[in-house]
Amino acid sequence: MQLDLLSEKPIFQQIAGQIEDAVFTGGLAEGSRAPSTNELAALLGINPHTVLKGMNLLVEEGILEKKRGMGMYVAQGAVEAIRRKRQAQFYRQYVRPLLEEAAKLNMSRADVAALLEKEEKHGSD
Amino acid sequence: MEAIELKNVTKRYGGVTALDGVSLTLEAGKIYGLLGRNGAGKSTLLGVLSNRIFADGGTAFINGNPVGSSAAQDLLFCVGEANYYRPACRVKDLFFWAGKFYAGFDETLAEEIAGKFRLDVNRRFKSLSTGYRSICKLTLALALRIPYLVFDEPVLGLDANSRELFYTLLLGSYAKNGGTVVLATHLIEEVASLLEEVVLIDHGKILLQRSAESLRESGYCVAGPEQEVDRYCAGKHVVGEDRLGGLKLAYCLGGREPVPAGSPLQFSQMSLQKLFVKLTEREAENG
């Protein structure tokens, strides 16, 4: 796990993002125990309150669930929840920056579309 | 109230004012960073809290008990630069006596921590290197359960491994036992992620006190052609400026205003250290 203290993204969101990645790619399976706040805080050298804030973000989104006295677990259906969330964010996170950069380079939407098409063909070769 | 409270605390050394009417509240339960340049007044402030330095004016309380009272003394432990231990004492004897003086001291834990640092408990304190003297004092603090733990430049003279180990043990103990930690340091980047709240001190005055997260979120740098940057910065809290050829960089605190597409302005995050340097630079210019 790697945190970027200079990123524009607050640290608690980065922590949430990294745990979410681990769930999405299957590193942390649904139903398995998530790392504890204290383990993460000590490992990453981050204030435990910051770590907890990040994990609570995932609880709110239904990706983690608290089990009384046992810590946090990856919720059933977490992977699907993440997929839906990321699909909803896809435009803002990937498409818009792509088009903004293209505009700076004086590339038209048609140029971008052509590149996407080319990539698709290339990928199917 | 569970807090450290300073009201209008002043300390002068001859013509030098080390603390200039400092009022400050540190609520219990957080990790604080007391940040400031050399000579800013950090050590004097911690000295007043731990009753090693007597203020010329003002009051200081720990959980409502005046500093200097035995009730206040029992609540706070300070690791500073000065060595108050008998030089001929062996490390394990220091642990023994710490156990006698502090009810919350765990001798077994101290030996365990010493092992992790590879501190030989049979050595005499005076025979330890500078780094190991620091480690010895840190070990005493880490094995002590006390509501307020205060460190003055805790990692000076420590190698990278020992510094990392100290931060890990400190966070582990804080996560497990809670308590309040104050880290006074000028090594800002190293402790930035540990801190919940930042207190910035300069020329004996508190410049600001804010949550580390809000500082990190609100500090940013905007770069671009001078005119554009100036137009953007009008009415904003600008803490410093730099010039790189025709490019102007302004360091701002506060909310970021959206700029129209195609604007030549570039935004980037400002680290806590940069923010600190800019804020204290400006003070020096104004002073």
C-alpha cells in the first residue's frame, strides 16, 4: 500500500481507495476480515483517526461492515457495489480529463474517437 | 476539562521574549504537532508544561490542575533534550526507578522495547552514544501509560530505522491506549501523517492551530502568467509567492475557485512543510 501525502486527494480517501482496490481485484475477498485500523495505522505511519475515517467511508458505501467486537469485514456484494460506483464515476474521472487534455493539444473529438477505434482494432489483433 | 490549557503565558530570557502571551488549548485524545523554526519557542513551551521552566506571566493547567502541582505532574511526561538521569546509572536501573516513580510504567514492556531498538539495558547511561541516549529516553516514555506524552525533537540523532520504529511504536501505543501526544519538531514531513492537529509557533506566538487534514486540503499553489495569477489571487489568503522566469507561483490557503476551461492557471497541492516555510518566512519579513 502506498500513500501519496502530496496528492490532492485527502489521506483518508486514499486509504479508502486502496482498500477498495484490494476488494475489487479480489485481494480481500467478500466475507473476509479487513485489516484493523490499528494495524493499518502502524504499518502506514498514519494517525489512527485518519485511517478510521477512511474505513468508515467504505462502511457508508456498504463495502465494509462492522461486526461488533470483531472488527470490519468485507460485505457481501461489495464487488458489485464498487463496480456500480466506478461506472458512475467513469465519465468524471476518465472521460472528462481525457477530453480536456485533448483540447489543450488541439485534438478534436473525432481525433480522440479515431484513437479509441484504433486501440480497439489493435487490441483485437 | 480534559485538556492542556495555557493562558497568556509569557517567558523572557533577558531581552529575548521566548513566549509572548501564548494562549492555547490542547484537548485530550489527539496527536498534536507543535511545529516551529529553531528558536520559535517550542522547547520553552514544553518546558513550562513539564514544570522545568517557570513562566514569567500567565497560567498553565493540565486537566484543570495548575502546572507545578503534583496532580499535574502525574498527568504529563516530557522527553526533552536535557538528561536528568544519573550518568552512572544502568539502563535497567532507570527502568526500575521509573517503575517506582510512575504507577503507569511497565518495566517488562520497557525491556521489550529496548530489545527492539537493540538498546543494551546493562550499559550505563553515560556510556551510551547520543542516539542511544535518545532511544533510552524514548523507551521510558513508550513504556509509560500516562494521559499526556510530550516529546521535544524526539528523533534527533536517530538513524532511519530507529525513527521508523519510534513512530510505529508510538502509533501502536496510541491506538491501543489512547492518550494525548504532543510532538515538537522541525522535521515536518516526517511526522505530517501522524498528526491530527497542527500548532504553528513562531517568535513566541501561536501562528495557527488547525486540523492537519484541513490544512492539507486548504493549502495549494497556483501557477501561471503574473497577471492571471494576480487576478485569481485578489481577495484570497496568499501566504507566499515565488517566481520562475515568467511564471508566477502563489501559495494560497482556503477554498479553490474553479477556473474556466482553457485557463493557463495550474493548480497543485502544497505540502505541510511548504506551507510552514511560507508562513514563517512571511512573518520574518513582516517582523
